Amino acid sequence: MASIRTVLFWFHLAAGITAGAVVLIMSATGIALTYEKQVLEWADRGAWSAPPSSGAARLSPETLLARVRETQPEAAPTTLTLRADAAAPATVTMEGQPALLVDPYTGDIIGPPPSGPRSFFRVMTSWHRWLAMEGEGRATGKAITGAANLGFLFLVVSGIYIWVPRLWSRVQFRNVLWFRRGVQGRARDFNWHNVIGIWSAIPLALVVLGAVPISYPWATNLVYRLVGEEPPAPAQARPAARAEGAGRAGSQGQARQQEGAAPIDAPDFTGIDRAYAAALDQSPEWRAVSIRIPNAAQRSVSLTIDNGYGGQPQKRGTLTVTRAGDVERWETFADLGAGRRLRSWLRFVHTGEYYGLTGQTIAGLVSAGGVVLVWTGLALAVRRFANWLASRSRQRGAAPTRKAA
């Protein structure tokens, strides 16, 4: 009867051969996406050719937005993002238009963010998530990458058992824990496969596990149920209510236009300065503040305050402030339900961002390890298959000799 190790090995081999090419693509693009947020922020700073002089004062958010409206009268700003870094430009997103970088000291339009880095990361993301398929093909691409990711998770988990030597001796463990010099061919591939597999197993398993809820709604529901919570309703179940609300807002807006007043959904900058000041008081160690521009019908301003690198939900909070400057609500990561916290942790463990630059670096390194694991695993499989063919050929050649004897 085959041992558990033997059965696991053959399933491990089959999964590697089946999913190997897709896992290789996802691992390689994962490396490219390691420092996406930092690279884009650096590129945006580089696009600003006139950094401020020492002691220069920034414009208030309301003044900054008013300057943007002066030069872009048809634009409808939806979000203003300000960074604590004195050399970082402000970013204004527009409804139905590209975002704009703005000089936070003068209000001058710098222009759209640099397109080169964004195009690169857009292509890498497309390959990583959908194998570069577009339109309706994305559903197919997502299904393939999701299945390959599940296969990769099995490869990592089963590999932890397979990579541990059968005989617990110092020599055996040294052969699978450390790189060996002077070995070539199969011995080299086997050594690299085992060493990289053992050292990267735990962080790689977390990175791969974090992608499962991204691919499958049932996995997201499972996350909530694991902590005893009811999963949230699917996004598709809510459009009717949104459409009805939009219809009411549109009708009210038309009525206000007929009366000569500003449309109810027009941006209204009143109170944004007070809300911004409240945000800085709420979180003095802020790195970025994103202000959602309210419309005329909204009595409050909502701001997202980030003390981290953008992918650290535990360092981010949402502040709601009245136009008079009174804090209505302050919601942090700790205030979320256990299900949302676990789901968010998994999402950003997948990229390593939850643990900052250190986590991103580890995620990038184990992604590189994934490339080597797939490459050496496939090389070992090809050699095994070639040896099997050679053995079959020798057996066929030996058969007539035995018959003649």
C-alpha cells in the first residue's frame, strides 16, 4: 500500500504540472507589483519640477479646489488627496476625467500623473489577475488564475510535508536546508527546490492564502463564518436601492435647477477646511488625507486618514465631520467587525503591505522563490518523465533477447 508521502508526492507533481505555467506568471508579475504604491508616489513627486522653498505655506483645501475649478470650470472634483511629505503634490480626482496633480502651494495644475509607471503596473496587474484577458474574457482569466492559486496553495502545504527528510539526521537536513555548491542538473534543481521551499513555505502560504477570497466569493463568506458573523450581501443585491436613490437625487437636482439654485449633486466646498483641520487634530502622525468632496445635499464631509503606506488598513481611519467642524464619527480598523478585519488582513497579507515595507519585501522575495520553485519543479518533472521513457525503451529492447534465450 502506498504511503501518505508517496500519494502526496504524486498529487503534488500532478498539481505542479497542471498549474505550473500560470503560477509562474502570477509569481513573476507578483515580483513586479511588490512596490507599486511606493513607485507611483515617487513618480508623482518626480513630476513636480518646482518643489516649495523652505517655510512655504500650503493653500487650504478649499482654496486649492477653487483654483482647480478656475482652470477646469467644467470639472467636478470628487476627491482631494494631500500628503504630509512637503515635496508631494496634491492629487485631485475628477468625475469622468483623469486625475490631476496640483501644486499644493500655488494651486497650479501640474498635469495628469505620469502614465509610464501606471501603464506598466496596469499591464502587470492584468497578467496577474486575468492573464491579460480583456472584456468578457476576464471572467475566464480570473477562473484560471483562481484555480491555479488553489493548486499553488496545495503545492506549498503538501510541499512542507514532502520537503522534510524521511530520516531525521544532520546530513539529511543540511541537504534540504542549505544550498549545496558544485552540484549540477537534477541534484542542483532538487537542492534548490527543497531549500527555497522550506525557507519560504510559511510566508508563501500566507501570500497565496490571501488571494483565495479575492478569487472566490465562497472564500470571503467562509472568512466571515469562521469568526461567527453573517457574510455581507453580494454587491449585485444593492443596485436597485442605489438607482432609486440616484433617481430621487436627480429629480431634486432638476427641480433646484429650475428654481435657479445649484444642482443638489454639484460639488460644495463649504466646510472642507474645518474638516481637514479636524483630521489633522485627530491623527497628528498622518501621511495622507483623502477628502471626499461633498455635494450640496450632504451636511458632512468624509475623510480617510492614512498613517501608513496605503496598504495598511490597521493604520487607516475614516473621519466624518460636519460642515461646522464638529466630529460626527471616527472609525478605525479596530472598530470594524472581526470578519471585515480578517478579510482585510488576508487581502493585504497577499501583497505583504499589511506589514509595511518589510512585509512587501518578504512577499516579493517569496514570489521570486515561487518562480524558482515552479522552474525547478517542472525541470525535475521533465527529467523524471525522460527517465521513464528511457526505461521503457530499454525494457522494449531487452524483451526479444529474453524471448530468444
